[in-house]
Amino acid sequence: MPLQIDMPNDAASIELDEYIETIASMKYDLSCQEDLVDSAIYLKRLANNKKFLINHMSNELREIASFQKTNTYGPAVFILHSNENYFLRAVVWNPVSRIERSIENFRYDICHDHNFDILTVGYCGPGYESRGYTYDYSKVKGLLGEKVELQPQELFTLSQGRVALFRAKQDIHIQLPPGSVSVSLNLIPRSNKINEPQYQFDEATHRICRYLHSSGRELAVRLAGALGDENAVEILETIYKNNPSAHVKAYAAQSLIQLDPQRTEEVAERIQGDSALAFDIFQKERMRYGSSFELYA
């Protein structure tokens, strides 16, 4: 269950630009969970304003060609503001439709953690329910198939006005559909936590069954091995040495030996001494391209 944040009985509301200015003027370090919690009063006041969101979306629609142009999320997520320190988004949670109910084994969400903190508030509607767990990330190697000690938590509902913090690499949840359309507001800090892997868990076995953080960066590194030439070797070497992600390191190592098979033994020995996770991913990729992503593929 996320960290629930008790809010004073405060009906004050603010506009989006006031929120942005306040967060800047208060000089919060949003990568620090304590400061993130301290800033929650202003997110709650923004959520008290039931007109700002529709007004903001209406203004964006005036320039339909550029509407949400930089939004890389799906159609249920709207980016409200973004800067170098954080981004603010609104998320629409739809109830399960009749068609979805008729689909065998339909899943509304998956059991997952996050590699970023999420300060969230229920904006409107009854809100989603969340079945959750916590875990000690420091005790996890991060290998596919690894069994993790998950601590079950109470069912949590993000009702209107409720504020909570989903903590990076600590809280695990699976969202359950609301009874009717609901919207939440999320403040997401930008921090180095994004370099940590994000997991999907098998709820029945408590094992890591998939990595969820694959990005264009990782795809480009993998493609360098499949499509590159000798000019890519130096770039891949630099990526391997400097990138903090075990996954990126492993893909760079695999791409290196694709381009220069004679270096297989040397590269394998080097990555084996780097980390157990990087070596495990590297070995899976050597066996079958893409097999490092999902245990049950």
C-alpha cells in the first residue's frame, strides 16, 4: 500500500500556473521523499479546483495540431506540465466495459513496481482500487524468475481528495478498475531512480516475470549489434563503461560480440565480473535474442 498522507481539512484551491509557481518558489528537492510529501498540500489544493483541468484541456485543443505533442504515454494520460525537475500528469481510469468483461483472461492492470516516486491525489470519480505489496529492494538481485519476499498490504482506494505516495522500488501494486470514470493527478519527480529496473511480478509465485523499463535507448543499443559495423564498436564500449544500467551494459556487451565475435570470451569475462544481473541478461541474450525480457516468453 502506498504511503497515505493526511491532509488538513483545507478547501482552498489554486490554478495550474499558481501550482507551478509555488513548487518553484518553495525550492523543493522533489527527489527527496520528505520534500515530496511536504509539497502534497499544493497538489491537494490543485485537485480542489474542479475547473482547471477542463479549462487546460480546452485551451490545448485550440491548437489541435500540437495537442499533447510531447506526450509519450497512452491516450488515458495527459501531461499538464513538464520541466527538468518533475512532470505533472492527469490519468483517466475507465471502468471495465462489457466488451472487456467478455474477453477471456482480460487483465485491467499488471502487478508491478515503479522506478520513480508518484505523488498522487484523487481528482474526481470514486477512484481505482489498488491491491498492493511492499518489498525490500536491497535484498533483490533482479533476475528473471527470482522469488521476492512480498508483504501484502490492505486494499487501497484513491478516492476523491485522497493523497498518497507510491514509493519507488518499495511499493508494488495492481490497479483495479473504478466503478465509474475517475481521474487522478500525479506529480512525478525526475531522479536517478529511473536507472533502476522496473519489474512485473507473478502474484501467485511472487517471482519477477518481466522487465517493464525497456526504452528506445536500450533498443538502439541492441540494434547497433544487429545492424551496426566497426564504427559502432567504440560507441558501444563507451556505453558499456559509463552507463549505470545493468540492462544497457548487458545489451552493449551482446552487441559488441555480435560485431566482433572474436572478443566473446573477453567480453563475457568482463561482464561476469561486473554484476550478477548484467551477466544474467547477457547470457539470456546470447541464447536467444529478446529472451532477457520475459521469463515465460
